[in-house]
Amino acid sequence: MEKKEFKKIIKEIGFSSQGKFAEEIGVKASTFTTYKVIPSHIRRITKLALLAKKSGVPLEEIRNSLKVD
């Protein structure tokens, strides 16, 4: 996933910035600035969050069910 697509998806999910999304998933905001291509584990989280949004399931509910701190 290219950064352009990543930025589009996080906006669609409802995050105003990469930094806000990073905070939500427990990653330093500055981490995203170093990526040219988004790593697979971040892609999976992003796609899961998008699926949740489209399905009407709050991301917090998914985090709780996965026991993600």
C-alpha cells in the first residue's frame, strides 16, 4: 500500500491525520513519516478499521475484542 492510498483510507475511516491514526493504534506518529510503503501489519490494521467503519462496528469494539491496549 502506497502512502497516498493509506492517507485516503484513514481519512475515510474518520481520522483527521496520520498522527491521530497512529495514536489510536499505539504507534508513534513520527513512524509514518519514515515509511515510503506502508508495512503489512499497518495495512491489515487499516483495512480492518475500514471494514469496521463500513459495517458500522466501532473500532474501539474491535480493539476490545482483540484485547489491544
